[in-house]
Amino acid sequence: MPPWWSETSTVLCDALDNFLSLACSLDGPCRIPLLSLYAISRQQECLLPFVQVRGNLARLRSCVEELRSIPNGACIRGTGRAGDLLRQAVLDSLQQFKQFIRHTGARNQACNNESVEITVVTSQPGRSIVHLLEAGLKDADLVSLRRLLVVQICGAGDWGQDAPSPGASENEDAQTGFCVLISADSLTLGMEVDLQQVENSVFAMETVLKAWLQEQGGDREQLHLLLPSPSDNPIPG
């Protein structure tokens, strides 16, 4: 489906590069402690196993350049195959996260509640991708998956397109391509499935990514004031 990887790759990679530069340079509490990235074309490939975001800008940029170099014609043939690869990427990422926590002791550093947010970026009709994910994951153990977001990058004529054209699901020559980004944080557990359409622009994609930096839970301490007691700071007679 248009606009294809040849038209979306530069937009996505430029947005990722800009966003990661910002995320790595922010002071204060780290809003995105860990990040992983999968590319799904004719096969599933983990371009970036879970790494800590802060202090790893060079490695993150190297991963973005690897994503940028994926050939424009590397697409999946058949929606059944696409569903299988998406399911495998989601489950592999959850397993990878559990292993990361177990072997690195990151629990105390960043991931108190051990939850993961997965964002699937595609130019395919978003609702059909949601259906593929729902069907593939209905019997899976998703206890550590807090949120699943499908981001559809739309061309000029694609807005509001919820499903593929008639017969597309049976067309084994239908081609699809995905980028799967997995971020880990310490928000409340429980999964949501969302669909978001954005235009094919760096600014629009950056806006989606910057939402990761916003506080989405109400259980974190935003401001902590320490007031001295009268005995600590007596007022002169």
C-alpha cells in the first residue's frame, strides 16, 4: 500500500534520530529507560535488543542507520505471514524484556513495575493491523504489556482508511512492512490497544514519539516539598 517504505523510511528514521537525540539529552528522571527495535519485512529482525536510552546515543543512532538501510523492496507477501511475524515480534520482545530484567538487575534502576509499551509503525491500513494483532495475541501471556499502539503513516489520500480494499486479505501478493519499537517504563500494568493515523512528515512522527516523554500515570510523585519544622528553624523571640 502507498506510500511504501521508500517514501516513509526517511521520515521515520529522521524522526527517530531527532527524538533519540532529545531523549538522551534530557535532565531529570529518565522517562524512557529502555528501548528495543524490530524491523519486520520478509522476516523478523531485532535491530536493537533492549538497551538503556541514557548514555547510548551512538548505539541508538547506529540502529537508526541500520533501519534506514533496509531495501525498499523488502516486504512481506501475504497477510497471514504478516500476522505471524507481528505476533512473533511482540512475544519475542516481551521475553527479551524479562530476560533483560533478570540478568542485568535493571529492576531497581528503571522498571519498577516491569511493563512494556509496544508501538507498531506501518503504512498499511491501521485497523487491519489491529485485527491481525488481536487475533494473533488473544491466547498469549501479555501480563507485562502495558500498551500496544499501531501508528499508520498516511499518504494524502489515505486518511480515514480503516480497512484494506475488498479482497486484499485474500491476496497473497499483498505487501506489508512494519517497524516495531518497544519502550519500557514503570507505569501501571494493564494493556490498551490504540490506533493512531499520522501524516507522512517528520514533525508528525516526532509528535508521536514525544508522547513517550509525557507522564501518563497518576501514581508518580510530581513535586516533593520539604518544609522545616519550627524546631529546625526557630523564629527569634
